[in-house]
Amino acid sequence: MSVTIAHLGPAGTYSEQAAYFYLHWLKTHHGVDSTLFAYPTIAKSLQAVTTEQTQIAVVPVENSIEGSVSMTMDSLWQLDSLRIKQALILPINHVLISCGNSLDEIETVFSHPQALAQCQQWLAKFVPNANLIPSSSTTEALERLPQIPKTAAISSQRAAQLYNLPIIASEINDYPENCTRFWVVSQASQVDNLFTPTHTSLAFSTSANVPGALVKALEVFAHLGINLSRIESRPTKRSLGEYLFFLDIEAPFNSPLMTSALAELTSCTEVLKMLGSYSVLTVKNGLT
Amino acid sequence: MSVTIAHLGPAGTYSEQAAYFYLHWLKTHHGVDSTLFAYPTIAKSLQAVTTEQTQIAVVPVENSIEGSVSMTMDSLWQLDSLRIKQALILPINHVLISCGNSLDEIETVFSHPQALAQCQQWLAKFVPNANLIPSSSTTEALERLPQIPKTAAISSQRAAQLYNLPIIASEINDYPENCTRFWVVSQASQVDNLFTPTHTSLAFSTSANVPGALVKALEVFAHLGINLSRIESRPTKRSLGEYLFFLDIEAPFNSPLMTSALAELTSCTEVLKMLGSYSVLTVKNGLT
């Protein structure tokens, strides 16, 4: 048996790092070989699963500093056939990469907007006059570094090794406790939980202009003593002020309490979508 | 009397458009002259007010398609001395700008990540093979267009006029109802509401690991019959799974019901911050 895994590319992004961890874990614990496939956006890595180009996608959900990844939430709402089968939590350690420049020579720093935001205090202190230029991933700008003088990029230690580029500063995150949560996603028909699920994620819309609709939905869980680990709103895209709500729930889908909760929830929501039930794997040390 | 207004620059961004609308409105309704000052980030336009470089900042809060603007929420939580004095809702109409290229010649499209996201279906249909390159604002890439062949940028009609560049496609938003809400912010000591406030915004943290803490806070408003128009979570940046909550409330700060609500809210939150009480101005037609 061999598994195909889609992720936001190119090689060296944190999404590839999470996908690589999952590949390694499948091999070690289940003797399963996997192959990684890089896609240019998060939406395209999820579409790869719906169109059966790959069996699995590993996508970022939430960072402890920068918050939710909108494209993941919006795509999962739209792509009905997908389910989360596993959550992964990885530590994020940013480094500054540059070719032949010392820190005081840097005039431009490239990176993904989330990585630039996660290092903003460090950048303001050590390269206060540098232009900060957003790129579409933490590795996209790396190939430009040797060509343009006085440039640097924020990326991972793994990317520096993969592309054979020098690190000129390490541990540059403003908050050392920086983690990102990823979801491993497959077709609903293909979910085979390797662990007993402990969490459930779902999303719902409420009828427009019903005051307190979210409160009613949250009370369902509060009254049953079920804890929620995240509540996130996203616009419906219909009009300003209408939202979808995403809940991460600390209970498996098939528990008696959740069965009660879902029956009650159906009566106070408009559209209710199950995103999946899964366990959480926490990685203590970064992969390098 | 003359007012200084900070906004995300350069000229031609939607933030500048909102600031320009407010300048025009101050002049027409109150005979007040204002001057606009462009800053490179949203955080720096808010800091301009705390450091008294300007009296006011106009910052984006929420787009009907792409959701909340994280940098605005995070900066307002950190900068205690600021208060919202007015909300503005502006329609957003994107156009595609290019120098001497027809649509089928375009190989690269630049824009702010939110604008690229808001036109993703149009782009997939009309320039399916183009590389989409993020820039730090909707106007930042415009100066590069004449220098690089086969490029285009998504920006506003106002930007095309300001920079004297040709529009090759109009109304390219995927959702025609696209609006952005802005907040006009000043020092707390300088708030002089020009209209009677109708809305209040506040933010709070809850003690870590208290199940149902958000539910309790929301129930305060539900029981008093006060409607909430937005509930948004942001990470505390301490550890994954700890959040701040931002509420937009459809009641003025100084109403008897809000006084009751705030007294109850104090008992079920950890840190509670008032962001401001204000009225909402809706602009029906874009400024060009």
C-alpha cells in the first residue's frame, strides 16, 4: 500500500514539513510508503483530493500567533466530500537566510506574510530599515536570493538545508512558543482513523438576522458539559455581517453526548456540515 | 481647525479611498479641512495616532468576502490609548490594470493577497495560466507594470486614474456585493462623536481553560436582548488554543442596557477593553 499526499509547496514550506512528518510517521508506525506532491496554493492541495489526484492533503489550520488560515476554512466549507482524519501540531522555528550578506547589509527581506508578521519585532530591532516584501510561501523567494544583492528571506532550517543556503540568524520568532496546527484530510469515504478520535470539527450557518443564534448553538455544548477548543467566524460572502461559524469540539463524533448535541444543533442552525472527527498528534521537536 | 489623517498607503489603496471619503465628508458637513498621510502598514498608521504624528487613522476592519483584518484587531488590543469614533462601509470594485497588454498576453498578476483572493474565480477563468504574486498593498505593484512585460495588477479605478494607467477589465470581483468596513480611530481623550453612537466594540480575554467562558459572556447580551453584529476570535499569542474575543454590539456604550451588560461582563472576563462607541456611515457609490 502506498499513499499520495498533497501539500502547499515548494519543498521546504512548513506545510511540506508537516506532510513529511506524516509520511515518516506512516512509515514508522504502519510500514506504509508515501509520496509528497507540492501544489501552489492551499485550495489546490485540497482540490487534489476531491479530484483524486492524491489520497490525502496536509493543510495548515491555525497558527498560535497569526490565527486561522482563512483559505483552509473557506475551502473545507465548499468541498463537501472531504473529512479531517488527523490533526498535527508542529513547532515553528524561523531562521533568516541570506547569500554572502551580514545582517547590517540587508536591505530587503522576503517571506510569506504570516512569517513576516511572526518576526516583526525581531525585524524592527535588527534590520529596522529593510523593506519587507511578501511572497506566496516561505520558500518561494529563496531562488531569488543569490541573484539580488542585499536580500534575505525568512524560512525554515529545513529549507536552508534543502536549497543549500546559509542561515545568518536563528530563532528569530517574536514568540518562542510559536506552533502551527495542521489537518490531514481525505475523501469522506476513505477515512480510516488510525487512532481513536478525541476531537470533532464542524461548521454551520445560522439564519440571517436571528439574534442570539450563535449563543443558542454554543449553549447546546455548554449545557452538556462539552468543551470547545476553538470558535472561529468567517464571512458567508453573501453580505457584510453574515457569518459561518467553525467549532473545534473536545469530544469524538460517535459519543452519546455528541449525538445529543448534534440533534439539538440541527434545530438552531441553517446549514450544518461535519468536517471530521480525529485525534491530535503533537510533535515536540522540529524536523530539520 | 485642520485634521491630520493616517492611512495605509500609497495613494490609491482602498484605505486611502476611505480616508479620502472621510476628508470629503468632514469638509462638506463640518467645514473642516484635513490632510492625508500614507503609512507603509496598518500598524504604523495606528501608531501614528498614539505618537501624535496624526490626530486620526482610518483602518480596514473587515471585508465581506475575506473577513477580518488581523493586523487591525491585534494593534487595537495592544494600543490602549485609542478609541473608534466612526465606522465607514465602502463598496469595493476591483479592476485589472496593464500597460499595452491584452488579457490573453498576461503572464503575471500582482496584488494584495486579499484582492487576489476576492478575484480568484475571475482570474481562473480569464487568465488561467497567470502567476499570482502577492504585494503589500493594491497599489504597490503599479510602478513595476511599465517595466516588466506581460504583467497586470488588481487595484481600484481611483488608482488607475491617479497613476494614469489603462484598465483592461472592470468589475472583476467574484462577488459583486463586496464591501469593506473601516474604523476611524483617534486618541481616547480626543473622541468627539459627530453623530449619536449606535454601536459599541470591545474585546476581552477569558481565564485559560475555563469551559464555556465565551458562552457566559455571550449570554449576558442574549439575556438583555442586545444584538451582536460580529464575534471574532484572535490568538492571545501565549499558546495555541487561547483566544481573545472581539465583539461588535448593536447598542451605544452609554445606554442603560449596556451599563448592565458591562457590569456583568466584568465578572466573567479576564481583561476587558473598550474599543469605542460610534455610528456607521454607509457609502453607496465608490469614489473614483
